[in-house]
Amino acid sequence: MPEPDRDPTIPHNPRRAWVEPATPEPKKRSAAATWTRRALLGTATLAGLGGAVWYSGILRWFEPSNPKPQSGSPSETATTPAEITDQATARGQVSVAAVAAGIVRIQITPVEGQTLGYSYAIPEELPATAATVSQDGDLITLHTDELQISVARQSGAISAQSSSGETVIEETENGFVASSGGFSWRLRIPDDETCHGLGQRALPLSLRGRTISMWNYDAGSYPVGADPLYLSVPFYLGQRNTLSYGIFWDNPARGSVDLDSAHSGELSIQSDRGPANLYLIVGSGPQQVVERFTSLVGRMELPPLWALGYHQSRWSYPNAARFRSIAAKFRQLQIPCDALHFDIDYMNGYRLFTWNRAAFPAPKQLLSDLRAIGFHGVAILDPGVKVDSSYPTYTSGRQGRHFLAAPDGGRLVRDVWAGASEFPDFTAPAARAWWSGQVRSFAANGFDGLWNDMDEPSTFDDAKTLPDLVQHSWEGDGNTHVGGGHAVYGMQMARATREGLTAANKNKRPFVITRAGYAGVQRYATTWNGDSLANWDHLRMSIAQLCNLGISGIPFSGSDAGGFRGDPSAELYLRWMQVSSMMPFFRTHSARTAQQREPWSYGTTMTNQLRGVIERRYQLLPYLYTQVQRATVDGSLIVRPMFFERPDDPAYRRIEDQFLLGDSVLVAPILAEGARSRMVTLPPGTWYRYGSGTPLAGGRTLSVTAGLDLPIFVRAGTVLPLWPVRQSTSQPVDRLILQVYRGQANSRLYEDEGDGFGYRDGKSLLSTFVTSQDDQGLTVKWTTEGSYQRPASRVEVQLFGWGPSLPHVSVDDKAVKATGTAPATITTKAFTQLRVGD
């Protein structure tokens, strides 16, 4: 088998394809140990000294555990580490192994000699970790500190219990059925279990009661409730009042998940192809379950800071003059913006990597001029390469044999925007390298970001994608489109695109967007929720969509503000912009049939409102960047559903109209036309309205007025880092602003150069703020780790929660004068201790 090219995010030690070996293949361990550790710690190392120190606590997940002796007298006990290997049962061979703390792999192979195929989600053979195995009658059981997995030796039935004795999984009758090359696995789920994850869904936060298709699909202008959409991830998070657990079935073949659609208390996983390769994950709460899942499939890399700014797009701005006028208007009206997107009409007849020279006569100059005033260019790319013998990209692709063939071995041609086109095989290392070379040459025009669209892949024929039996290289092992080529197509296109963009801009962090993907796609790209509709229902649904994407391991995402298709009212656009401004990816994008939609498109009054929304986003960038960096290190969700705060309370699992942004900020947007107030659930503790010093008791639901503003709340004790408003992130920051909300808490701030890779060598700065109270007042202790030097030494501290009288303030034991009353403010330099009160 040819050696696949190395994925830059992981060490490489591929598993074999689904073949019948002449002799049993030995399990590979040495290189896999590297991957197991790096899955959790690799990005922590890359994040610099501060990130590594901050999350050094996760090392305990891979320390050898010491399983407690089990009660009873098992007839056999294996030494640690131990696993259940190739247990012959009525359903075939069953293997069970602990692969990390709280994670157990279960493999069911109905056909003797069949082995697991190469995994694009987990390309390493994971070694067994500490466990013991016991046998008691018909049951053989693997014991770890957190899970106990039992296999019935005759039937192969599988069950699992947590360390507290709670049933995690229990099969129904005929729990596993193999048929037509695939399988189904049926489990019981209790009444209190809600169902989450599974990628991108146009559905409520809990997916229970529905059958979900595991198939990426160009859904077009989809309505609420449509399924499937563009991106599927076979990771399920089950949340009960007393248990959080996950199931990841690493099988990219077409399939489905029935989440109790018959209301009989049954969950069923079905796949069209391949043996069952399942990972059962438990944790102390949903956040830890997601962190452990992303320790398997990898985490996002740190994006450039500009990617967190505001993006303006349209299908399409037709020519260079229009891009220049849009950029000039942003600067004239002083509305911050960092990126302009080039949709498909910049191309020559939709040929990839080309320009319509009549409309864009000097693209390098255009992109250079835009960058000079703070705008980064992001260009769209589709996978279909136009059949044209005079088109160099097509002829080089044909000569290199980089395109997929039809099932009969002939040419595979389908209609897309460019007309008759062929499609690269992104599971072939040579094809990825060829594509990366095309990207590198094209990005040299001056693009800092690339946007992959139509990469399910989507076509204009009735099937809307490629035939089921099209053969993909699959790193030389071979697989069909329905067997997995379809699921990983967008992910591997994103991988090749990222590699090409990195080669073009060696000292810059790549920014890639993809519409389609599979488990682990976050290693290469971010995503968005596709062709949403300009209506209130889609706005409300977008919160659940983005939360479930985060649960699926993809924390950096967003939606097209205002909806992609249709014409939002000024009020709807404002409310959508408010929600989008609190999401990681913040972009306005609209269809060519929609009216112009820029922040100034609704008159002067609304322009001023929208400017304020975008300015607040830019003020919050240091806090948001800190949450993004944390996601790269430990897999934390940037945008979190409310039940992550109180997983034991079923009422929180029903909240879909508000969310948490990181640890300390709660966002409760207005989502109904004409509404100027709403009910907000505040978790236990004390909270403050953003920018207000009036404490609010949590643990209750209250009515808040909003007018045309966005209700935002900050947890008491938080030190919230802000920056002054800038027109783009390329402009220098003249001071760091710290909003201190009276109370007790720990807060963090991550800083680096905002681009480049110096953070990998420790050129970053992690600040930790510990806020404590006593009878005399409040103390803020500020410690730092890392070598990055903040460009501006000035620090402005704003104090919230002390009323109209100016408090006594000292910095490092020296009294300083506070000014103003709403809030009281001091100006200083970085300090080690700030004291408010006597």
C-alpha cells in the first residue's frame, strides 16, 4: 500500500483497509502512543508556554490508572493494561479496549478476517491503556476507573456501567444486526435523556424523537426541520440528569441514527458499510465528554486574529470597483471590518484559480490595496474542475490522473457552476499535493483565506452528488463513495486547501472555511450553516445549530447574518447581527437575488445601531480570542448551550434562546419580531448586565428590557478584557481595558501577535486574574506566563458594583485615584495586585 502523505496535525501510523489478511496483522503501538498523547496535548504545546501551563492539568487523563479490585470472585483476571481481543460470539468477533481515561473502544467484526479501514478521523492505532479483564460465567468484563464494559461470550451483547454503577448503555433485544455489508446497533435510552451533536442540523437543541441522516447533502435554501444538511459528524452526546456520555462511531459510510422516533425508548445506529468501530466516552459533565471526544479526533488550530473580526460578503460583488467602493464605505462610515469575500463571479467562466480579467484586471493590486487599509481577501473555491482542454488546471489534473473515475472506469463528468466538470480525488495523496500546488499559486495573488463550497460534493444532476460506487483512493486502500468517499470529501478538500494556503503564506496562519465535513474537520477549517433563510425561525434555530456543531467538535462556526436567501427587514437584520456578533465566525453574506445588505443599507438610524453592534464585537475581541485559544487546547466549546452550566437540571436542556459565550458571559438575544424585552434564565450566583454595576441574583428567571439592544450578562467576579474600538485588527491597540465585576471568580486573558506562529515557541502571554472578597473589600491578583510583550503598557481598569461613591483603590500597595462613577475608572500599568476598599 502506498504510504499516505503526512497530515501535519497528527503523527502518522495508518490502519489497514477492510481486507482479509493472509496472516493476522500485529497491532501497532509505538507511533500510536504519540498520537494518543498529542490528541490532548499537541495544540497545548503549540499554544505556547501560557497555554501549556494553563491546561497542564489534562495530563492526568493519560497517567496510568489503578483500577480498584472488583467485587466478587472472577474466574480470570488479566494484568494491566488488558483488553478483550477478538472474542468469538454469535455476532462475530468483539474486541474492547480502554484507550484513554473515560474512553473505551468497542469493535464488532461480523465477517472473520475483516479489519478496520483507514480512518480520517483517527488515523492512528490507539494503544490499550490501564484496565483489567474478568470473567464471570457467560460475561467477560473490562474494568477501568470510570467504565465497566461487559460482553456476553455467546451472544456478544454489550452493556456498560459507570463507576457509580449507573447503566451507560444497554442493548435492546437483537441489539446488533449485520446485513448487506453494514450493521445496526440498538440501545435503550431512558426517558430523561436528551440527544445532541451529530453535526449540522436544522433542528432543536435536543434531537430526540427524530431519525437523523448521516449523509452530507446540498440542502439549498432549506426550511426549519430539513434533514440532512451539509455536514454530518457521527458523534452523539447523551445527557441525563445524572450522566453525560458520548458515542462516536468512526464509520464514514452512509447511515442514520434513530433517536427514539417511535417513542419506545430506543436509539439505533445504522451504517451501510463496514464493521462497527465505536468509542464510548463518559465524563464528569458534557464539557468533559466533548473534550475527550476531541482528544480522539483532534482540535482546531489557532486562527489569525483577523478571522474573528467582521466579514462582509455577497454573491457576488461583480468587479474590482465594487470591492473598492465597499471598502471605502466601511472606512468612511467608521464601521469596523476585517475581511471581504470573493464569491464565484470573480472567476473566468467559473474556472477555478482564474480571474474574470474584464471585471478584475489587476487582482494582485486590488488585494494589496485592500490589505493596506485593513481588509483581508477570502476567495471561494468549488471542487468541480471545468472540462476544457485549454484550461491549465484541467489539463494538469487529467495528466496527473487526479480526478475520480466513473464506476465503469470511464471519465466521471457532472454539471456544476462551470458546466461539465471533473472532481479531484482528495483521498489520494498525489491529488491533494496537486490541488495544494494550485492553491499555492492562486493564493499568491494576495488571499489570506479560502472558502470551500459545493464540497459535499454537490452536482446539478438529479442525484445531487457522485454515484455510490465511484472508487476513491483512500490512501491507496480503496473505498466507494457511499462507503466513505462522500463523507470525507469536503474534509480532505479542506485539508489540501489548508496545506496550499500555508505554503503560499508561510508566516501566516491559514484561514479556511468549508461547507461539508466529517469528524475531525476542525483540524483544517471552520464552517457555517449554509443557505439559511431570511426569517425569524431560522434566526432562532441558528443558536441550536451552532451549539450542536460545537458539541460535535467544531467550535468555530457562524451563520450568514440576516439569512442567505431573502430580504430581511431592518429589525430582523439587526437582531441577527446581534446574535452573529457573539458567535466565533461573524459574517454577512447574501444571495445574488437578495437586496444589497451592508451595515448601511437600512438608513442612518439603523446604520448607527449596526455600527454599535460591530464595535462591541471589536471591544470584546480579547475575551473572545481567549475562548478560541482555549478551544484549541482542551476542546472547550466557545458557544455553549445553557445545560453545560447545569447538566443535572432538565429545565436547562430546554433552553434554546440564550447561550453562554465562554465561562463568564451569557447572551440572551431578542428573537421575536417587535419584542423589546424577554425572560432570561440566570444560573445560580450573582450576575451583572454588561456595562452595569447593579448586581442581579441568579438561580431564577427574570424579565429584562432591551429596547433595540442585546441583553448580555457577566458573571460576578469576572475580569473581562476589552480593547478600544478599531476599524480593523491591523490597527494598533493603545491600551488594555479590564472590566472588574464585583464578586469572586477566576478569569483569563490570552494574548499573542495575532498572526504567525511565534506562539508555538512560547511567544504568547497567558494572564490569570483571581478575584476575591473579604469584609474590607475586593482584591484582584494578576499573574502571567509566557514571553509575549504586550505592545501597549497602558491598562484601564473599570470597576462595576460599587455604587456612585468613588472607592478607595490601591495598585501594588500604592493608592491611585479613581475617576468617574459609572463606572469608576483608574489608569495604570500591568500590576500584580489591585485592591478596592480598605
